[in-house]
Amino acid sequence: MNSTQQSFRQLGRTGLQVLPIGYGAWGVGKSMWGKTDDAESLKSLLKALELGCNFFDTAYVYGDGHSERMIAKAFEEYGSRAFVATKAPPKNFSWPSRGLLKDSFPADWLIFCTERSLRNLKTDCLEIQQLHVWQDSWLQEPEWDKTLKAVQVLKKHGKIKFFGVSVNTRDPKSALEIVRSGVVDTVQVVFNLFEQEPLEALFPLCREKNVGVIARVPLDEGGLSGTLSENSKFEEDDFRSNYFAGGLLKETVRRAKLLEDYLVKDHKLALSLPEAALKFCLSFPEVSVVIPGMRKIKHVQSNIALAHSKPFEKPVLEKLRSHAWKRNL
């Protein structure tokens, strides 16, 4: 038995047993994160597999399939596969979701995207196919029956095992109805020390419906990494130059320091801010897996070690609620 077996969590009703620290593979896609070294990325993917990570989250839009292909290469070199959740991009390439379902996820587009990801990942079946954006109003459109039929056909033909949606950033309430409908096996949502809104309605509903929760952006795109300062600069093609634009970088650094002082320096509840940030996400049983980006081996090692960590106690979690931050990005 793998030594990490005792730390596994079940991904909702899928029954998949996953290490609670997964691999977020946006950064290895060579898109929107500045300069990326494929050799270094491959080493980090292989190290994750070696340390027992068995859940990798990717998407076609991460480098037009580059991230998917990097994962396939890592599986080939390692000699065995792990669970993969990928995402079909909206046909109109609109983030967040916009317009009608027929413009974003018509049935034929979802099938096309799934076949393309299967080729990139060099596999016959995806563990999880997700829609990369979502809005509940689509459930009321005539196109939804066709799209849902495509999902059912993909499952029937063994192309995908499970189906989920990636919730629009900072809008966890936008997926309540699809979770309530019972058609999704998983939801992926932004959840971290700043973004705590999923606790209010989405998490309780996912618990009720036994829908697996994939928590993304646990380190706030670097805001909770402990490495930023008011003088941090980002490369021109790094999306964080916009994410932290204006006064947001200064305010992020200020708020991160308050968290670091409380959790790390004053109460010794974690060794570092990123450790505290990941422990926070894992303190909620609704979260099946957290998917930090980790292109460097040292980050893989430190992050995956937290799969065995104890959750924060209830009084600490209640205190941390006061650090939630509703931003207008």
C-alpha cells in the first residue's frame, strides 16, 4: 500500500480516492505565467507522481493543449498514469461565461473538445471532463438537453467517467442550480483565505448532493505565497500584472502579512504562509482536493507533504473568517 493511503479523500460520488493535494497544471502550459521551462516542469510533474500525487487538473486552454501534453509525457516517463481532470473551453472563449449556451458549449463542441483532449493526454478515457465556465441560466435553455445528452453519450462510450463544471471566479453562487440538479459529479471553485464565499451556500449543497469539490487558486495566484512585496514586478505576458494591478498588490501584501503574523509568527500554526493557506483549504471536509500550481520541485515537495497535516481547529477557522476579502477585479 502507498504510504500516503491514509491521507486520501473521496472525490464526492465519483468514488475516486485522491490525495488531497493535487497538481494544478495551468503553469506548465507555457501560457500567461511568464517564462516557463518545460524541462523543469517535467521534473516537477515526475516528482509529484513519485510522492504519491494522483490527481492532475489541466485544461485545453492552458497553452492550447501544451499542459495536457506535458502531463501525458510525464505519465509515459514515469510508467503509470494518475487521475486527470481537464476542461473544455467555451466556444466563444469568454471568461467569465457570457451569452447563450449554444455560443459556449453546444453538444458538438463538447464532443470535439473531449476528443482533442483525449489525443493530447494519450488516453482512451478522461476521469473528469469539466466545462471551463458555467452559469446556471443555461439550464433553462433548449440547448442544455442537447449538451447534457452529449455528456451522457461520452460516458456511455467510455470517453469520460465523470462530468463537472468550473465555477466562475468570485461567483460561487452561479453554480448552485446545476449542483442541485444532480447532473454534475464535481465542481471546481476558487477557495482560499481571501475567497471564503463557497462556505456559505456551495459547500453545504455539495455535501448534501455528494458532489466532489476541487479547490483552485489556494494561494491567490501568489498573493498567499509569502513571496510578494509592494515592489514585485511581473513579466509582460504574466497575467498577474493585471491581477495585482493598481492598488491591489499593496493591499494584498498588507493582508497577507496580517495572516502570516497570526498563523505563522504569533500562534505557530504553520511554518509558512503558503503552508497555512493550504492547511486552511484542507480544514473543510467538503474539499476533496486542492490544486496549487507547483512548477518547481521544492514546491511539489513542500505542498504534497501537507496532505498528511492536521486541519485547523474550529476557533482558528472562525477567526480566519474575518480575513475574507471581497475584491472587485
